[in-house]
Amino acid sequence: MKKIAVITSGGDAPGMNACIRAIVNTAWQEGIDVIGFRHGFRGIVENLAQPLHPDDMRLVSQRGGTFLKSARYPEFRDAATAEAAAKQLDAHGISALIVIGGDGSFRGAHHLTKYWPKQVIGVPGTIDNDLTGTDVAIGFSTAVDTAVEAIDRVRETAEAMARVFIIEVMGRRAGFIGLHAAIASAAEAMILPEMEPQPKLANLADNIRQARKKFPDSSYIVILSENLWPGGVHGLAESLSQATGTTCHPCPLGHIQRGGRPNAQDRILAMQLGQAAVAAILKGSNDIMVGFANKQVVEVPISRTFERDKPLNQGLVDLQFGLQGVNFTSKNGR
Ligand code: ATP
């Protein structure tokens, strides 16, 4: 009987549990046993194995986080640690490993293929949505929903008190959450890592001053991706307060963006990709990610997923720039 293993690795993402369910149930139908290792790559090395059976998968899909637990485990970069993981997988008689995670986890998965001559399959699970070769990753849609709901709440109090808020969202190297959240919340400004050049403080301050002058009774919201400004959201809020003479309130959304029940879209995506990962194993694929591009399941060499920076959708960037602040900045002489 064939036996495969699954781990969730790196930052957890809503929908990972639904993906595990799809893997376990699909494999079961093919006569394949599945075990999980808790805490990502560390769990393989430390033998934190957990048998997975369809009976236990009935009520996991609606839960956020990952019941298999995740971990950051920098030691996995060492050859000796990867060799130790390969030995553990062999000791369990595993013929394929599925890694659900982001770009770091996929580097780890690719690294393992050099020491373990079996099958390694990646499933994109990261709220950052920054993996090349897949239009979407498990957890992104829910994270955007969560961010937008939080921003809507801030908007209500900001509007009531006519306040300026700088809201920091996750995505330290990729602005996908920031872009989608900015559009959906009708933000007045956004600052993302991909913006070249980065906006100047003087221009941001100028924009806020214009808005305050025209609409002194209204709110103003800037969406800022994390780690972008010296001193982060607090540093930017302080600098803007000084430059504008108006208090600008910092509001980091933080880890609430990772948690919560996955939305329907993420559950469905997770189950499609979980099923596709088992299908990829059955047809002998190795060192690939199963992703979703142009509305179809695709297989992409795993090294390609993290070698290139995935660009933002320029149409969406233009959409936000075209709409934000249109009523208080002078455009077309109006
Ligand atoms: P997210 O970015 O969504 O938080 P991620 O998968 O990118 O998820 P990381 O912490 O970057 O999260 O990576 C997860 C784990 O993958 C690391 O803790 C480490 O165990 C392993 N890993 C990352 N980079 C490498 C590498 N270059 N070689 C081997 N293993 C790696």
C-alpha cells in the first residue's frame, strides 16, 4: 500500500485544513494512507507524526489556522537537517510528501528533493499570494475579506470623528493584500512595496491637506503594506501628523488577518488543489506546485514559483489610482 505525508509550513493560511481534508479523502479512495507531520519541516525531523483518516476530516474544513500546526524552522536550510528529514520519511515508508505553504516552504520543498529521491508536491497556501505560477493561493481571499471588514469598521469611527487613519496590512514583500484591500475599502491612498518610486512624504501630506481642506468633516484612509516605512505605520503616522498639522492615527491590523474561518472561495480552492496534489502524485509528478491559473489547475516547477517576483495586476493598480482621491485632487481642470 502506498503511503504519503503532508505538512503545513510557514505562516498559516485559512483554508489549509480544507486542503488537508481533500488530500486525505482523495488518497483514501485511491487506497493510499496519509500521515501528517505536525509543525512543518521540524515535525518531519522530530518525528511528530499523526495518522490522518477521513473520519477525522469531517469537521476540519471550516476551521481557520491548521490543525497540523505550522512552524518557521530555519535549520531546514542545512544539508544535515534535510538528510535527517529524508531518513524519517523513509523510516515511515513514505513515497510522496505534500507541502502546503508559501515561498519559503517551497524553497524547503525544493531543497528536500536534493536529499530525498521520492516525490515532493507543493500546494500554495499563503495569505500573501506571492507565488509565481498560480493566480491565487489558499488563504488570500479570506485575508482580504478580513482586512476589508476591519478597515470598514475603522472607516465608520474615522468618518464619525473626521479622522485620518494609516492602516497597516500584511504583505512585507508583496502588495496583493494591500491592493485588494485598498480598492475594496475605497481608500484615499495606498502604499505598496511594488510602487516605484515609493511615494514621497511631501506628496502624501499634500494630498491629506487637500482632502482636509475640501472635506474637513470626513475621514481619510491610507492603506500601507507592512515594513515599508522607517518606523512602520507608527513612523509614517507621526511624520504625516507633523507635516500636515492633523493627527494621523496609526492602525496596524496585524495577525487578525491570518486567523478566522476560511471563506467559501478559499475552501473550494483548497479542496481543488488538495485533490490535484494527490492526482499529481498518482501520475508521477515531482518537484512541482499544483496551482490555479486561467481558471484551470496547473503544474509548475516548484523552483519557478519562488525565483521570480509575481507582479501585481496592473489593471487593478490603475483602477485604484484612477479612483482614489478623484474628488479632492485637481484632475482635468475640475
Ligand atoms: P508565508 O510567507 O506565507 O509566511 P512561507 O512558507 O514563505 O509562508 P517561511 O517562514 O518563509 O514561510 O518558510 C517556511 C519554512 O520553510 C522555513 O521556516 C524553513 O523551515 C523552510 N525554508 C525556507 N527557506 C528555505 C530554504 N532556502 N531552504 C530550505 N528550507 C527553507
